[in-house]
Amino acid sequence: MNSIFSLAAVKKSYTGRLILDVEQLDIFNGEILAIVGPSGAGKTSLLRLLNFLESPDSGNIQFKDQPAGPQLPLDIRRQVVTVFQRPALLHDSVENNVALGLRVRGARDAHDQIQTVLERMGLQKLRKAHAWTLSGGEAQRVALARAIVVRPSVLLMDEPTANLDPYNIELIEKEVRQINQSEKTTIVLVTHNIFQAKRLAHRIALMLNGKIIELAQTRSFFESPQDARTRTFVNGEMIY
Amino acid sequence: MQIIWNGIIGGLKLLFTGDPYLWGILGVSGKVSGIALLISSILGIPLGAILGLLHFRGRRLTQALIYTGMGLPPVVVGLAVYLLLSRHGILGPLNWPWIPALFTVQAMIVAQVIIATPLVVGYTMAAVSAVNPDLRLQLQSIGATRLQISFYILREARQGVIVAIVGGLGSIISEVGSVMMVGGNIEGSTRVLTTAIMLETQEGNWDKAIGLGIVLLFLSFLINFSVTQLQGREN
């Protein structure tokens, strides 16, 4: 499989504390890679580097065989979009929030595209509603719609269903599968929920203290973990 | 009490009979404060947005200077502009055509710009800083350029920006110190609402003073009512 992202010896520190220390990571084109691990493991920091929001202190990140970072041309950076744990929406209607990514790209006459995504995300009836009136689940669906309407090559998701109800979780997971299968979008999903990782991901990586402890196909990750800490984690026990 | 009552009746009559003296003063006030507010907004909104958005060395010092500017006593501003524009001052002797002379509408505008600009900057900066900090990162993630991010954040802060403009207007439409010093309260030329109220009170023309006072109060109410209406519509 082709790698869309390749990371080698990547390190990132904040205020002198090493947060991320990834020796080697290849993210394959068209896969769903779940990154699991406890809080503070470096999962979100990894996503920020993959979204070109920051540069590593050292090491090398390649995106589509080019050195990645905030210096990449805008049209390449725009191929990667993140759905954050807490969506920050504009003080505007659902429809205009979903249109945001298209507007910043200068897209005109995107009405049909927006309506299609709104329908897929179950937001058609709410399209004129103000973003501030939405529930947490609805707001997260708007954030996902805002991300997928621009048809990114890579969709990064940072705990997208944390604290959501089963209905919204199911809708979001269904959409994640759908865009991965129909549009071959590469998805990197950071989640605390190992069952969600099991349901969605082709491969799973366990992160601990900034390092990738184990990376394996989903089945192997659960059925024959190589590292003792992975075994502990999949058994639902705490690892620190 | 009778004097006050007669003053109110007389003032209302002047207002509604279209008294040329009163409406002339209103015109000068509108012109001076309107132009000053426009200049302050053009300068202050982008500067406030930059200070609210960017983190640079010296930002705190700049903010402290802006906050100090927000509390500038108008009479001190008047004194400074007087010293600047006076024939014996700093800029006056240069005789450059674009430097306004004292006791003109232009000199009054300069003074009011100095009073209103820090207020517009300060309120805009506070409004921009109060926008959800996650939004900037998410706009960046969705592919917005720096300019687009600034635009959307300023748009999110629009209520605060309106308050900044209104705050600036409130500070200049009702101030008397600087316009008296650099305008000179010349009838038909530099006399504005506040300086006229002062003069008419000193001369015992209660009807005119009260009429002008009512106009000033009504203007203030109208401005604040418009803002609350706008905010209500937004919410």
C-alpha cells in the first residue's frame, strides 16, 4: 500500500516537555487508522503535526512524498482537514457553517454539494437553524459536514464522538465508513473508545508517553497483541 | 422649578419649530463627530483586530498604552492639540496647507479623533480576544488563509465592534473640553451641542440650553437603542 504520510524520528516538545517521540509511522492511502491511548499520550499533538498546524522540533514528515509542515503550499495543506473534539462553529446558520470550507476555497455555486452533505448528516431540517441552538451531537455533525464537504484526501478526527449519545455516534461512524469506502478518504481517528476503534479502523496504534507502543491490523491488535501494555489496554485496564 | 419647566417647554418648541440656530449647531456637531468617528473607526478597528489577534513582543505595553488612551481627559487632549496647532506651537509655524488651523472644524476633528481612537481600538481588541480561541485553529485546519481567519474572527466579534464604534461616538458627541479649547465655540462655525449648552446656561437662556440638552440626551438614547436592537437581532 502507498503511504500518504510517512513520519521518521519525529519529536515535539512543549515548554521543555517531550510530548511526541515517533520513531516511524506510515499512514496508508485510503485506510482508517485509529490512534488510541490514555490522555496526554501525544495523540492530539500528532494530529496537529499531520494537519500542518505545527512543525516538529526534529525529524521528518512526508505528505505525498513532500516534506510536510506549515510551509507547504495552501492547495496541498487544504487536502487535510481535522474534526476537533469540541467544534467551534461560526455565529451563523448550519448551512453557512457547512459552506465555510468551500467559501475559503473560493468555490461558487456549491449549493447542491452542501445540500447533499446536509442530507447525509441528517441536518437538512436544521439547515437554517442558528449554530448556537444546536445540541452537542448536532454541532459535531455540522463540524463533520463542514470537513467532508471539501472532499479532503485525509480526514483527521480528534475524539469526534466523545460525550455524544448513541444516535449521533452511529450517524458519525456511518459517515466515516461511507467516505472512506466511497471516496477513499484516508482517516486518522484519535479515540479513547477502543470499541469504536475496533468497529471502524483497519489498523490501530497504541500511544503512550508520546511513543507508538504497538501498531497492528485491528484483528491482531485485539487478538494477539505483541506488547504487554497493549494487552492491558485492550483488556480495559489503565496503563500509564 | 418654574424656570426649568419653562425651559423644557421652550426647548421642545425650538426643536419642533425647526429653529435655525439649534439645527445649525446640530449640523456642526454631526459633521465634527461623524467625520471624527469615521476616521477613528478606519484607524481603530484594524488596529484593535491586530492587537487582539497577534502575539508579538511589546503587545502588553501597547495594550497598556491603549488602555491609558481610553481614559484620556478631553481637556488634556484639547490642550495638546492647541499646543500642536497654535501659531506659536509645534506644527502651526510650519504653515503646511494640510495642517488645520486652530478654531476650525478640522482642528476639532483632530481632537475628537485622538479621544475616540483608543476607545475604538480597545473595545475592538477586547471583542476580538473574546472570540473562542479554538475557532482560529479550526479555521486554519479547514484551509483558511491568515486574512480569511482575521476576517471571520472579526466577523464573530462584530457585536463588540459595534459597541466599540458606539463607545467612540458616545465619548466625542458629549465631550466639551477639547472642542471648546480648539474650536473656540464660534457661532455658525465651530459651535457644537455641548459648547452651546455651556454658553446658553451661562447667559441664562434656559430654553435654548434645555432644548439642546434634550437633543443631546435623545441622540444618546437613539444610539444606545439602535445598538440594543442590533444586539437583540443578533441573539
